[in-house]
Amino acid sequence: MSGYGATWRDNVGGVREKVSDAASSTRLPVIILRRAIVAIVFYLIVKHFFSLTTKITIDGLALGSLYGVVGVALVLTYKTSRIINFAAAAVGAVPAITAVLLSTANHVNYLLTMPIALVGGALTGIFTEVVVLRRFKNASRLIVTVVTIGVAQSYAALGFFIPIWFGERASAVPKVTTPWQHLQWRSSRGEPLVTGNQVFAFIVVLALSFSLMYFLKRTRLGIALRAASENGERAELLGIPVNLVNMAAWGFAGMLAAAAIFSQAPIIGVPSDATLGFDTLLYGLAAAVVARFENIGLALLTGLGVGLLIAGSVAKYGDYSWSNGLMLVVILVGMLAQRRSRSRAVDQQASSWQTVANFRPIPLELRAVPEVVRARVVGLAALLGLTIALPYIVSSNYIFQLQLLPIYGIVGVSLVVLTGWAGQISLGQFGLVGISAGVVGGVVAHHNPDFFAALALGMAAGAIAAVIIGLPAVRIPGLYLAVTTLAFGYATQFYFLNINYWFGKHLLPASFASTIRRPVLYGKFALEGSVDGERTFYFLCVGLLLVCMLAAASFRRQHSGRVLMALRDNQRAATSYTIAPVRTRLAAFAIAGAICGIAGTLYVYDQHRVTPGNYSILASIGVFLACAVGGLGSLMAGVLGAISFEAFVLFGPHLYGALGPTWIAVIPLLLTGPLLIVNLYTNPGGLAGWAFDKRDDWLRRIANKHRIHVPSLVADRLVEPEPTIDSLEELPEPELVK
């Protein structure tokens, strides 16, 4: 290690580092003063708006230390892997929960269990990087990000059993006792201000964070980590072992997460979810975005500020709804404050984030072959026949649930357009569906317009919301849009669809119990009131799904679709051909938002009301995972993935419900955890990649049978041997199809 560190530091970057150190020593007091002024102004504004007391301030800072550490872990793994690490908290949660339960269940001294949390968190992070993430080293950043969700779900499944193994009830939150829990500092009026548990949490978090900053600044491995974060390929050329650097980053991230959870357990209790939930991730992401995914100290400081906002909003409004909506504002402001100019290396990283597998259609040379024509007709007929027969096969009690399947398929179409073709990662797609549902639900409940007018209104609402959320993508595409859409999904569920706030008061129905009646189309087709009416509404949803798929397929074949994919693959090259990136991306957002508007309108009529829980962030994450597993490069695969996800949610418990409540909770985690990781490792392009490979093998056999030369199929399998000095004779001509 000393060899590569000395080589890189002295021979390559010596002069640059001396200049950088001199500049840093000059600018450091200015940076500290500027951040101190900003922090003071921020605190005064928050104190005035939320009427913060000293106790609420200290409670908020104690809670914010957890979010700050999650933000630091996100920054650390991003600096080496250039991904959103959805497992930032989960990698440290399992050892931290184990250590805390040793104290609560087996009565081991709390302080003695701390090394288990710290060492276990580091080992868990190293294990995750070596065993899982390293297998996806050459995969697109999209796939690696999905893998981190699988890692989080895997640790959640493991964390579900830990309290059971210790004899604790999974639903109970055991009380954690510490040697200093009775220490309290009270105000002059006798009100407790600071507890010993809070002081311990501050000491642990700050000590580890500042130790990490010293490690990155002063040690050779830390300097190597900073170098690898700039350009991994160049770092490898300079002799830096990137694998060791990645392992160290994940190890430190796991240790930080474990330390934060362990020190927070006496304050907020033992987490029941090893992932800490996506809301904790959202707060950590807000801190990381403000820190530009670069500055560890700023991420920690911003996390403390986020904690103040949450504590103040909960004290004023009584729940987390307002703070969840406020995170969207924090993230947008943090993005707008960043520099617009980007280097070529950053563009390359953004392109690797956007890259998804593309699948070609059946070659023109084989489309008229009888076997191919027969297979296409039989496949489409079987799929269409199953779709038509479903409402007649299942019990009439399940027709209501069947209607949700094509609605989720429409959401899948929007994800294929936005993520698969435009390269813009959306983790809050149901936020767009929810906005459309809220607008249409309020108008229908109050004015009862024509169905198709309501459908047009929903499409317009979805398109406008998508364009507004997509504006930051014009500035910083890829990674940051994933963060923005995640925050937008939370804001939609908890703020925009909350009747206690401005948007909900003016647009939503008067109450959640308001009944929205389905109309009678053309005075003939009733959409409710009987089993036949429910079937008619199901076929209406299926028909609109087919319309969306045909429209999306037509868009993909046209010039606009090809321009969109060219911009996705290489923005600089596409811009040189006079392609306008702003207009093209916003058009993709508008199309995807309009498709979500159709889904939102149908959802309102299906549910007869606007229920915020139907548009949750879990639904957005789930449908995104399903489409990624199915294959975002294929329209049919993305739609089938979204439909399969909802079918599993609706009908899965009927299949494995007899296993007991424990397995009912764990089986979905196993499917979206270990099985998801294995599937993405074997099929990087999703299940569609496997299906298209099998299709191409069959097409090659058909081509050989009919003696048809298909260049596109030959190019996939033709591998010419490398010429050698001893073998200069002419190579034999290859077969038409191998």
C-alpha cells in the first residue's frame, strides 16, 4: 500500500497537492466563517418559523446527527462508486441491532457491546462490496443502484429475524438502558434540556466523522480514495488499487451507519426495520445533495439542519407530513446551487448511469418466414386470450383487483419512456399518478365532467407536474433526478394529497369518504353497478393500456424517439448534431407524465376516492424494481414487469399466507433482495435480456434452416481469432450463422 501511495502522491500529484494544500490553508478560515454565518442565519429562520425552544433544538440536532451520518455514508460510497447507495443505513443496521439487543435481551453492558456494532458494521460493508458490488463492477450505474436496493432488502429480511432470535417481540420496541441515561441538564425552570444519551450520540457521531475527514486528508489510502473518486480508470493507470479503495469506502460507510444507529437506539429505540425506511434515506439524501455528494463536513452539518427542520415541523404540525414535503424544497435548492458546467469525465459517468440494455426487433430478413409469422401470431393470440378470459375465470370478488393490473401496466409504459429510452431515473413515478388523481378526483367530485374530459385533464396535470419536476434534469441529469423524484414521491403522498394543506384544501374532494361515480359511456356501457359493469371497466383499462403501448411504440420508431435515445447515450455528440437537449428531455417528461395522468384518472374511478396511501413511495420503488427486472429497454418487458409486481402484491398472500405472519412479511423481502441480486447478476438486461437471447438462438436456427443470411445475427456470434506471426495464412470464411 505504501508503494502505490508514494507513487501516486509524490511522482504524479506532488506539485498539485502542494498547491492544493496551500490554497486550502488560505481558504479554510473563509469557508468556516461562511458556513458559520449560513448556519446561524438558517437557525434563526427556523427558530422564528417553528418557534423552536431549547429542548426542541437539542432534540432536532440529536436526530439530525443520524441523518448527517447517513448523508456522509452516501457521500463516501458515491465518491468511489458513483451510485445512490440505498443500503447506506442497512449495511450497519444488522450489527447495530444485534449489539443493542445483546444489551436489552441478555443484559450485557451497553458500552461493552459497542465494538460489536462498530467492527460488525465495517465487516458488513466490506462483505457487501466484495461479495455483491464487485460482481457488478462493469454493469451500468442503473443496475448497480438497483442492486443496492436488493442489498437493503436482504438485510431487512435478516434484521426481521434478529429480535425473534433474541426472544423479543418484533412489534415491541425494547427500552435501551445506558450507564449515563440518568444524567440530565435542566433549565432554570426544571425542564430537561440535554440527556446523557444525547451527549453520547453527539460524541460518537462527531468523533467518527472528523476521524474520517482526517483519514481522507492525511492518509495515503484516503488520498487514494479521493483520487479514485475523480476518475477510476485513470486511478488504475496510476497504480491505485481501486478494489481496495472501494472496499475501504464501504467498510467506513458500514461502520458510520452502525455507530449512528447504535448511539441513537437509547433515544429513539431499536429500529424494527433494518433499512430504517426510505424516509431516513430521503433525509440523508437531502444532506448529501446539499453537500454535492462531495463534502463530508457539509453533509454532516446539513443533516443537523434537516433534523432541526423535522423536529420543528413535528412540534408545530404534529406529524412528519410537512417535513416530508419540505425535503423536496431542500433538494431542489441544493441542486440549483450547484455549478452548471460539467467536465467530460462527469458526462461519461452520467452516461454510464443512464445506460440500459437495448433490444432489437426481429430482423427484416426473417419477418416473413412462416415459422416466425406463426410464432408471433400464436404468442399475441395467447396473451390477448388470457387478458380477455381473466375477468371470466377469476371469482367476481377479485375483478375489482384485476382492474389495477392494466393501470400498473400504464405506469410501466411511462417508466420505459422516461427511464429506458430517455435515461432519466424516476423513483417517484406514483407521485405523478397521485397528482393527476388528486386534480381529477377533486374536479369529478365537485363538477362531474365527461369521462374523456376528465381523462384529458389528468393527462394535462401529469404532463405539467412531470415537466416541473424534470426541469432539474435539464441542469443535472441522471443521479440527481432520481433524488428529486424520490423527494417528489414523498411530497405527493404526505403533502400535496393532504387535505390539511393548501393543495389538498383547494383541489381534493371534501373528504376521503367522497364517492366518485363511474359514468355510463355513450349511454350504453355502464362501468359499475354489476359484475358486467366491473368487467366493462376492466376492459376499458386494458384498452387504454394498449393505446399507451401503441403510442409509445410509435414514438420510439419515429425521429423523436431516435433523437431521445441518442441524447441518452451521448449528450455531447448529440448536441453537436443540433439536437436540443432541453426541449428533447422535457418532451420525454411531458409524454411520461401524460401517460401517468391516464393511470391516475383510472385509479380515481377505480377506487371511487383519492387515498394518499395508494400513491406511496413504496409503490413507486416497487414498480421501478419490477420494470428494471423485466427490462427497461423493452416496452413489453417493462409492462409485464409492472403488472407482475401488482399481481404479486394483490394475490401473493393468498399463495403463501398459510406459512404464517412471519413469512408473509419476509417473502417479499427475499424476492426483492437476494433473488433480485441473483437475477440481475445472471441477466444484466433483465428477464427481457434472457428472453431475447433465447429468441435470437431460435432465429439463428430458422435462418440456417432456410439458408437466409442475417448479418445482425451473425455479428453477435462471429468471433475472429487474433492473428499471430506463425499464422499468416488466409483464414477460412465463416459460416453464415453459427
